[in-house]
Amino acid sequence: MSLHKAGTLVIASVLASACADANAQSSYTLYGSIDESMGYVNNTKGGHAVMMGPIAVPDQFGFKGSEDLGGGTSAIFRLENGYFSNTGSFATAGVLFSRMAWIGLSNERYGSVTMGRQWDLTNEVFTPNANGAVQYNYLAYHPGNIDNAAVTPLSNTIRYASPVWYGMSAHVMYGFADSSTGQGRYFGTDVFYASGPLKLSAVYSDTRNKAYAFNTALGYASFLGQNLAGGSAFRASSTRIAGMAGSWTPNRTWAVHGILNTVRIADAADAAHATTAELGVNWSMTPFNAVVAGGSTTWFNGHAYTTVALSDLYHLSVRTMLYAEATYQHASGGAKAALPSLAPSSTSSQASLRFGVQHYF
């Protein structure tokens, strides 16, 4: 054997040994999901449309990992990006890890502290109980995402998560002003309780200088005196959200989930309130097929937006699912119907039919 080959084998052996030692103490995972669907919308900007794109679960890919530091303490991190399967583009232009980018330390006894780009704590309470998430149907979220029930990442945050104590846990998060978006400081806290088939949670958050796309998302030409013509965003000096959510799963066949929250949006001179009530029911017809139905009403700015949705979710495997969804919204008080991610209707009603395939990896 040549000296070169012998040296190569020694180096390879040392590297393999080092990697084995590292893997014994660390865990790293590449994960994600891809979803593609076709759908029909009866009215978007006054006309019907046939559309493609992800709608079940926002397409995403990410990396997560942990390293055992000893004494019950681990270093943890997560990087996650959103993208659109129909175009291949990033969910947020120019942002590589738009959904999450954080690092921290976790201890079995004392909880965890993480820093970076993380989800608003309202997501932890509302999202798992929202029809939009449970039905794998983004259109079933609430108008304009006023209550942050759909995923709402925040930059420059530090978050503490307590360990679970007799079924209870809590989180506190603070966010510094984000110069890239103009969003001001953030404060949020939530609490969770789980006992058998019952899960309950509550949250409060306060965000300064938050931007809302009320023109493009809801069709508003103005809001609280601010001119929104041309697609201008409304900038709220203060947004306060308080609410509760929960689920009850008495057996493998049935589950009920719901949300109740209120939002106060204010600028320097005035304020408006939004209240949302939501309820959904899951019926697992077989271990592979589930029918999920639900509805919500959001009262906001003198209008009421009522959305009902029905989904059939058929699992081909643990990772792959076929789905068919129907979503309908009716707006009252002179408002135009506006299902999330779609352009507003020209009337008070808007309906969508969609079918597609979802895969996790």
C-alpha cells in the first residue's frame, strides 16, 4: 500500500470516528412539505378564476437540530423557509429563512431560551385550533389575518418557554424594533393546560407600528382616516390581541376545536376592534379518511365576515395526503368578501373549490 493511500485511510478513519462521536451527542434534521392544488374561485376582482398553488400547508423546508451539552442542557436551533410550489419562488422575496431562524439553549428542568426570528405567540395558541390549519386550508383563516391566527413571524425576538408542570406551561417573548419592516417592539405571553382529551390555552400580545394590507386583502380604500389607495398599507401604532383556544378529543373518531379572541388596532387618533369566534369538528370516518367542517365570524370595522369550510382529507400514507376543499365567505355591513390569499370579491360573497396533494418529507 502506498504512503498516500495509507495516509488517506488514516484521515478517513479519524473523520469517521469524530462524526460518530458527534452524532452520538447531536441530532440534525432536514424536513419540509410540498403541496400543489388546482382551484376555482367564483369572484376575484369581479371575475371567476382557475388557480394553482399551495393551499393546504404553506410549502416549507428547514433544518433543525440539537447538541447535548450535558447536565440536561442542549443547544438547539431551527432554520425554516417558505416557498411556492407552483412558481418555485420564496414566500417572502429576498428573505432566505422567512418563517424561522433562531438558536438557543434548552434545559430539562428550567425550560428554554431562544433568540432570532420566531413566531408570534398568538400562533402557538390560535393556529393549532384554527380551521385553516386543522383543515389544511389557508382560505379558512380569518380576514386580513387581523388576529395573527395564520403564521406571523417576528424578527429580533427573545423567547422563554417553561417546562411542563402538572399539565401547565407558559411562554414569554419580547421583540425589539425591526428596522427592515418598520415594526416596533413586541411583547407577548401565553399559557397552556393539557389533561387527557382536553387542551386549553390563552394569549396576550402587544405590537407597535404593525403594518396591515387592508387595501389588497380586504379592499378598503381607507381605514381610521389613513388613505390606502394604490395598495398602501395601514400602519397601526398599537395592536393588542387577547384570546383563548382549545380542543377536546374524546376518542379517535371525533374532535372539537375552537377560538375566541379580540383585537384592538389603534393609530395616533382613533382605534377599531375586531372579535372572532370560531368552531370546528373533525370526523375520522376511517383511520385514513377524515371529514373536517368548521366556521368562523369576524366582526370588524362595522362589518361581519362569516366563513364556512368543508374538507375531505384522505391519507395515502403517513406522509402523503389527497384533499378536496370547499370554502365560502359572506360579508355584511357593505363589505366585500375577502378569503385570505385571494383578491377581494366585487360582491359580498366569495366561494372556492380546491383539490390537491400534500407531501411531507
